[in-house]
Amino acid sequence: MNAKKLAAAAALGLVVTALGATPAEAGATGIYKNCTKLNHKYPHGVGKARAHDQTSGTPVRNFKHSTKLYKTAMNHNKGLDRDKDGIACEKA
């Protein structure tokens, strides 16, 4: 965030984090510590655009399809996609 944006945020009374981002901007990055946190925003998980759930039961199909969100989440926590099927934190 540049100096103009910081001044504008301060003028609006917005809280700015140490990294220079407002809480809304910081939360929009898609960085989640664990599946519980990710599932609060995306209840059925986040997966690559063309991912398919690989399960012996009923596959999850209603996850958020977004390669960008998936890659962002995985860059910060590789454990979110334990079965390595291209869907992080999938649940029915």
C-alpha cells in the first residue's frame, strides 16, 4: 500500500495492519492456517478449475472452482490438500 492509500485509509478511520493492508485486504488473500478456517469462507473447499474429487464414496462437486485461490492457499499451507487431488479442504 503506497503513502496515498495509507493516508486515505487513515482519513476514513480504517485500521491498517503492519504490512500496510487493511483487514479486508489481508483477509482477501486466501491465506488460511487450516481447513477449519478455509471452510468458514468456502464450506466445501477450494479447488483448481478442472479438479475432480478422487474418493471411493460420493465425490464433492460443489467446491469453489478457482485455480488462483487454490494456488494461493497451497503456497501458504501444503497440508490443505492431503490427498493431492487438486481440491483443498473438500467436504460434502
